[in-house]
Amino acid sequence: MGSNRIISPSVLAADFGHLSRDVQMINRSAAEWLHVDVMDGVFVPNISFGFPVMEVLRRESSKPLDVHLMITHPERYVERFADAGAWSVGFHLEAVDDPRPALQLIRAKGCRTCLTVNPDIAVGRLLPWLGEVDMVLLMSVFAGFGGQRFIEDTYQKVRFVRQQIDRQGLTTLIEVDGGVNAQNAPLLFEAGADALVAGSSVFHSSDPEQAILKLKGIAG
Ligand code: DX5
Ligand code: ZN
């Protein structure tokens, strides 16, 4: 039904000079996961971070690491991300000819599998894979940068994918990523999202823990 109301703060918006402090704050918070955005400068026009930062996050975070790979050739790296402490590993369907090899490697490492698509890729392309993955991640901004404006037609995509999952009796989770804030979060959960990624609206808030509660719909 999509009422899990999971929040996955994106560490991309954290202060990397105080990464440990920011991760501890998430540990204390009501967030369920920690979202880890990996960008290679090829699949997206930006470079974020790689394994050394993953190692810090593994050491410091008490929340499962929800890894979002924005890279070409994910099959070359998914095992290393699993070994570096990922709980779930997601990659872009449009980055590969066939997602099966990377999905197989992720599963073999005991991690959750996730497939994602950018806003300009028809969500219909995810449908054949709904029964093959633990989660689908619908991008509500173009992958590459934090702090972008939420794309409104995401609601109808969430509703559509929710319908397909429910119709097939699957337990696949729906996650939404990009421009999520206290205004659109309740609407996304209502549309059928299980998990929301939030970078700026959490880490750039004057009270991030309270911001997480608001996203979950707990505090007013
Ligand atoms: C965008 C990333 C997002 C981003 C979210 O490429 O995948 O996870 O960090 O940040 P906000 O919430 O600021 O849009
Ligand atoms: Zn992301």
C-alpha cells in the first residue's frame, strides 16, 4: 500500500567538513535510512565521492546505507559498494543494456536491489523489472545535483507504479528522490511512495531532526 513513510536523508547535502557529526545527527533522528549519492562525472555531469567516504559512512552510520549509483557500468562496481557497507544498491536502468548482471551481483552480496530512472525515461520501462527488484527509485529531479526543484508530474508516476505493484501483488518498494520537502512529502506518501530521499530540506534546515519528523508527517 505504500504507507511505510521511510525517510532517507541524502548525505550529499551534509557538511563534509563535519561528516561524522552530521551522520551522528541522522543516527539520533527518526530517519530510517541514509541515502548515499555516488556520481562519476560521466553518467551525470558531476562528481560526488567514492569508497573512502563510503567507509566513513559505514563506520559512523547506524542506519542502513541506501546507495544510489549515478555511474556508467554499475556492474563493475556494485560488489565493491556492497563490500564497503551498502545495504541496498541502486543503479540507473538507462545506464545499462541489460540490468540483470548487476542485479545478480548485488543480490549475491546479500544487498537489496534497486532500479532507478531519470525523469525523462518512461516509467513503463521499469514495469518488466518490478518483480525482480526490492525497490524502484523514481527521480523527481534530473540526477546530478542536490537542491533542484521537484518535478510535479512525479505524483502521477508514483500512482501508476503503485497500481502496477499492487495489481501484481508485489512488495516492491517505491522511493522518490529529488526536491522532496515538507509540502510535497505528504502528497508523495498519499500517491503511494514508501520512501523519500531528502537532502537540502533536511541538512539545510535549522533543525534537521524536526525536519525529518515533518517529512514523516509526525510533527506539525
Ligand atoms: C540527485 C541525488 C539526490 C539529491 C537529493 O542527483 O540523487 O539524492 O541529493 O537532494 P535534494 O533533496 O536537495 O534534491
Ligand atoms: Zn539520490
